[in-house]
Amino acid sequence: MPSDLHMHTSFSDGTLSPEELVAAAKEVGLSYMAITDHDTIDGVSQLYEDGHYPSRGLRLIPGIEFSAHHPVHDIHILGYNIDIYHRELADKLTEITESRWTRFTAMVAKLQGLGYQLKESEVLAVADTSRAISRSHIARVLVKKNFFPSVREAFAVLLEKGKPAYVPHYRPEAAEIVSLIKKAGGLPVLAHPKLVQNEDLVEYLCRDIGIEGLEVFYPQHDEADVVRYLHLAEKYHLQITGGSDFHGFTSRHPTELGVFTIDDSYAEKLYRPL
Ligand SMILES: [Zn+2]
Ligand SMILES: [Zn+2]
């Protein structure tokens, strides 16, 4: 049976609600799933609190995805099995979420200045239940209004680091994120190492900041990448993880759930029964 340890819900920039995601995961026959929203655990807590916790063969691993500060490269760190009620974690997430709000307002203003007619309210309508307002929400409005044919192109032209509408938001240092995940009882995993786009930096992150797992399996990793990252995981005694980075809309991620999965044996090692 297949598993997927990297998925987003409407509580960050995915399109499906946690309940819809659980239903979709059951539909395609996943045995383990992890929800890893950007900078929030609201989707996971909603499932627990509303009693919509998956059952009948599908097992949920609580997760989160942080973005770390770096002047050039994109470093994302996943945290599995974190205590979702951990005080220090909750405070840090509030701080990040608030900074995302300020940044979203600044980006909309920049876009208006560049001649793209869009309103904050239009982005908020797309963001819906998400408190972690992201560039994907802005991109989806730009596509909806026919400025761009796809989210990917909106990013490439305007929203990526260094592009005209880009505004950074507060990101903690990678080492700080790792230590916070550990304090909250979780397993810190370096996400999609290939997207870091610097193998020396990847090796440094695996070796020097307390990372305990590596996302070896990922849609953008080809066979040679997988071999290289398996080797790296072995070298630094890291747990091996993987996932689709499913968001539910067309981007660099697969649009369908269940298209990219990993072997259960990797997911099983992360699963903690309630
Ligand atoms: Zn990521
Ligand atoms: Zn992700």
C-alpha cells in the first residue's frame, strides 16, 4: 500500500479542507498520510477536535512545514509528530502568521503599483480558512483574473524571490526551527533537498543543525537524486521520508492525489498511535 507524507490543506495554500483531503486519501487507498501545512497546525487540530480523525486503514501523522531564513536559497523544514498544543511552537507560529499578513498587504500594494488590478479582499476570498496567507493565494487570483495562464508563470514573472512583486516575510533560522520542532517532541526533516539548489548547503543542513530526517522521495527528484539523497541519509543517520507536496491545484506539484506515493515502510517508522 502507498503512503504520502507531504500534503497541504486549505489551512495553508492547498485547495482541499482537511476532511476533504482525508476523504481523497481514502479514495486512492493511502495507508499513511501526513498533513504538512505551511506555518500552521490548524488543519491537523481541526481533524482531531472535530473527531474527523481518519480511520479504517488510513493513519494520520501530524506535521508542519516551515520556511527557514536564507538570503538566496529556499530551505523548507518539515516537522512530524509535533505536539500541536506546545506553547512555544504556538507563539512562534503566531509571530510568523502575523508577518505573512503584513507581507501580503505589501505585495498587493506592489502589484497594484505595477498595474495589476487586484484587491486584498479577492486574495482573502481565495485564502478562505487559511491564516498563513501565501504567494500561492495571490498567484491564484492573478490567474483567475487572466493576467497569467498558470500559477507557475505568475511566480516566475512576479512572485519569486528577486521578482518585482516579491516581499519577504519573517522566517526563523533553520537551526532555530529544528530546535523548536524537537522541543515540541517532533522529528525535523529537510524537505525537498533538490529545491534548495545547492548541494553543499544541503550537506551542511543534514550534518550541522540537528536535522533528523531527509525527504528523499519527491516528484522533482530523479533516480540519480534519490540515490544521492539515500546515501546522504545513511551517512548522517537520517530517517528517510517522502511525499507528493499535493496542493490540489496545478503548479509544480502533482494535481492528483495518489500519483506520487512512497512505500509504507518509511511512513510506518514515523507513525505514533494516539
Ligand atoms: Zn516546501
Ligand atoms: Zn509543501
